[in-house]
Amino acid sequence: MVNSRRHQMGVRMALGASPEQVVASAGKIVAIGIATGLAPTVALHPALRSMVFGVSPLYWMSLRARAE
């Protein structure tokens, strides 16, 4: 996935896009990915609480483990 994005960014810059435009489009993709992953986690927080013992389901390390 990263390799194809790198190629896509190179093509955009070769066609005349500024680095700011390329970074902005990548930032949008990252923001959408975070929102897509975080929204269900927050919505399912009560159910996750019963499955995770001793750690909050919204603890940053448990969120990171679910992302990988």
C-alpha cells in the first residue's frame, strides 16, 4: 500500500502538483482512516469494556494493537 502511494505521489508531482498539494491529499487519507477506525471503537466501547480486562478499550496502546 505504501509503495503504491509513493508512486502515486511521484506521478502527481511529475504532473505539476506542489508538495503542499500532495501532502494535503495524503493528510486527508490519513484523517479518513483514523476516523474510520476510531468511530466504531468509540461506538462499541461498552461491548469492548466487557471483553478487555484491566485495560480501558480506549487506552492508546490497545487502540494501536487493534490497528495492526
